[in-house]
Amino acid sequence: MKVKKRVKKDRCREAQSRKALSRKAQLSLFFLIGVVMLAVFLMIWYANRRIAGAQLTAPTEKMVTDMLKTGAIPYYVGLCLEKHSEDGLSFIGYQGGDIYRDQFGPAPNPNRFLPLDHRVSYGVMKPLLQNGTLYPYPPGYPGGEGRSQQVPALDFRNFGRFGEVTLRKLCDTFGANRPFLFGQYISAPICLNNIYTDTLASQWQLEKFVAYHIPNCTNWTAIRQETGYNVTPIGDVNVTVRLGLTDIWIDAYIPLKIEVGGVEPVYTVGDFHAREPVRLKRIVELASLMAMYDSYQLDFNMSKQYRIFSAYYDEAMEVTITTPFKAAKIW
């Protein structure tokens, strides 16, 4: 009897163990099924979100691209670009090629300039010795100070180093008009060789002047009111000045952040352009040649002989030779 009871108890225990294992197995299976279903749900949700985001982003980016071509953004940026391009060209024209620091330009304020309406630095100055000092004044002419020292004949030369041309050079050595340039600005004509410089070229000064003003002079508030989008300039503005034969092109590249509704912001670089019908390249090339001949050739008459530089002069230009010091009764 005792043996039978033990067998029954053992069987009951085995049955209970089997039921417990079966329940655990069912729970584990349900748990795994739940994990798989959750993973599938998350994958479907993520895919749908990516698709929805792509569907929103594509038209948003296209809309931004269209906005940068027409409408409020190019209009207000264009107004600013034209205004400060004209202001910069006025400074360059009136001041001998410079935009000074107190005018938000890069050129240091001059300490020697013509005392007239504008601060125009001298274009021809006394030649310098190798150590930087000026050439000494010549002795009494011709010969010495006294009559006894006068020479009966003088070996006269009308060519020589009679002055130093100090006109501000126009073209940037590394700018859009540099020689052997390939790529985007290949059509920009090269400048006369003697007006290239890598230091404070007027072309480079105009680029810095316009780039400084664009973020602050553009009416971003008006753009937001007209479009409903927040357009914010970010990063540095890059400006390129291209000097043509009869005009000047100013290209501005502005990094922008554009927020459209609840969609992720779009980051892009807007390119904007202005054209000024100014023959600056021809004018400066002509002036540099006239100054060079005036300083090296004593009998050069710039009032009458400027037309010999026909390659840098055309009938649309007007050359007037004035004597402002004499008119101002300075001498």
C-alpha cells in the first residue's frame, strides 16, 4: 500500500511539473511573438516616417530652390547687393581705388592725400631708393649752384625714373580675372599686367565691402512677412567681382537656413547676382598707362596723347584732364 501511494504521489508531481513547464513554454512563446510583433511594428512605423519625411522634404527643397530664383528672397537680397555694389564703386572711383576702414572697407586710412573733396592718394610720387628713402633733389640746373658751375651743354634725356607710379592696382592676383583661370570664371578677361597685385587690389576691396554689408542690409523681416518662412543667413558671405570690358558682375553666395512650417530646416547656399554698367577695368588700365608715361617720359602730354592707348580707350569713355590744385589756388 505504501509503495502504491508513493507511486501515485510521484505521478502527481510529474503531472504538475509538466503543466508548469507547459505554462512557461506558452508564456515564452507569447513573449517572443510579442517581441517580434513589436519589432515589425517599429520597422513599419520607421519606414512610414522615412517615406513621409522624404515626401515632405522633396517638395520643400524644390520650393526653396524656386524661392531662391524668384520672389521675395532674390528681390530683397538684390536690392542690398546693388546698393552696396554702387556705393563701393563710388568710393573706388572717387578715392583712387580705395575703400577705407572708416567706410567699412579694408584699406587703411591714408596719411597723404590730395586736400580736396575726397581723400585721393597721390598716383605719382617721388621715386624711392632701395633703402626706402626718397631720391635727393637735383643740384642747380644745369650743373651746380653757381653760374661758374653751369655746363655749356647738357646730355638731356626725356626718358628716365622721374617718378614712382603709386596708383592703387585694380585686379586681384587670385581673383576672377587672373590669367590661366579655368572653370566658372573662364570668360572674365585678363587685366593689363601692371595692374595686378595680391595686396589691397580694388577688386578685392569691393568684394570685402559688399560681403560685409549683405547680412545686415537685407530686409529679412520683409522676406518672412511676405513668404511666411524664416530665412536666416549663417556663416560667411562669399562675394566674387568679375571685371568685364564694359561692365562689372558681382556674385554673392550666402549660406542660408530656411525654416518652413514644422518641417526640418533646409540648409542651402543662395547665389545672387548684380550687374553694374561701369567700364572700371578700361578706365583703370588707361589711367595706369597715362601715369606710367607721365612719370617716365618728360615730354608726354596726357591731355592730348591719351588716345594713343586705343586698346584701352573707346568712344563711350570721356577723359578730362584737370588741375585741381590750381583750381583750388593751392599752387
